[in-house]
Amino acid sequence: MMKKQIAVALGAALALGGTSLAHAGYYQYANDFRAHYAFSDFSNADNVTTLTFSNISGNLEFNIPPAGLWSVSRKGEFDVDYNGTGVPSPFQAASVCNSVGKAGWDFCSNVSSFIPLASVNGSYTDIAGTHFIYNWDTDTFTSDGNAYTVGDFTGSATGITLLLGAFLGPVGGFIASAIGDGSVTVHQVFDGAANTWVLTLTETSGVGIESILNQLDTGTSGIPGLPAPLQNAMIDGEVFANGTIHIPEPASVALLGLGLAGLATARRRKAA
């Protein structure tokens, strides 16, 4: 009888854990977000980099997760052109971008199920709010429903670059995986009339975002398939995103762990 009760309890815990893993968590949404992006101000070794999005349309919605292990996955369409010239690089067959109307772009991904990107320790501090909506179609920018156009926050370097990398394809993933430990302070400015979003990234010593961007600009990054760099102290291109980024809730993983712990306990009792 005891074995049956343990089995039922374990099955319920695992079923509930599976449901939580599938549906709980924190989501970032991109709705027909289109923009020209440009990294600049990274060649003077002052630990400050500027990322400017311009000619923006569409909107982004962020739900900020708590500090912890972020296992980021993505579904939907995310496309990137790394040189803005319409000359594709050999990251993938040209037919992939052609199929989504992005002929000449360098990387396109369009999937209906979540695919894992990476897992990092992520955190934010000094951020006012947990739910942000950036809408360049209506020129409205809100934090928990409150309008704002200028904001500052600090976060773990790995967490911030991973979320940026989720939008910037293989190069974004390379940046996120190659940086060191530390934090990045972000000063962001929205201008609806000019359709711009400017992020000034100030990194702590040892993070290395500037160094990695310099490698990309000089062609020494070692990433195969990138277009020939212009070596003009700027890395720019086009980006399109219409999809969802998911970070599971830590409690979901803990619940699954509890179920597995129950299984281990049952086995020990049987052995005894």
C-alpha cells in the first residue's frame, strides 16, 4: 500500500512539474520588430559601448525574471543581416532566408517549437519595474504601465548579452558565450519621433565586450561565415524578430527535483 501511495504521489509531482516546466516562467515577446542596429564606441578601450537601434517598427515586451539560472529558449522568426549589403554569408543556405522574404540576409530562423539557446547566471539590479513594453508603432514606452523615455539598470554581463544575443543570431550567441564574469550598466533612451532606441553599455573590468566587438570588426573573431568586416569601428546590420523568448521559472525546476528526490527515497526504503 505504501509503495502505491509513493508511486501515486511521485506521478502527481512529476506531472505537475511537467506542466509547470511547459507553461510557467518568464517571456519576452517580439511583435514584428524591425530595426537597423549598430554597435559603436568600442575601439577606445574605455569599457563603454553604444548599441543603437534605428528605423524601428513593431514592439517588444519584457517580463523580467528573478536572479538565478536562466535557461533561455526561443521560437518564432528571428532574422539578421550582418552587413546590410544584401550579400549573404555562408552561415546557412540562401534558400532559408529566401523562404521568409529576406533574400541576401545572413541568418534566418523560423521554428514553431522552443529551441534552447544557452544557460547562464542572470540577474538585474536597480531596475524600476518588472514588465516593460516598448512600442514604436504608437511611440509609447512603459514600465509597469508607467510611461518613461529614459532608464538605467545594471545586470549580470552574461544575462544581458544572452538576451541581446537571442535577437542577433550566431554573432550574438558568440558574444554571450565569450565574455567574462562581471556586470554591465545600461543607460537606455527612447525617441519615438526619431524611431530610435540607444543603449549605452558600461562594463566592469574583465567582461570584454569591447574586445570581442573589436575582433568582429577586424575579422579576427574566428567565426566562420561572417561577411568581410569593413574595419570601420562599427558593426551594423538589420534585424527582424517576431517570436517569443522563454526563461523557465526556477520553482518549476525545483518541483521536478522534488519528485526525483521522492523517487530516490522510495528506492532506498525498498532496499532497506
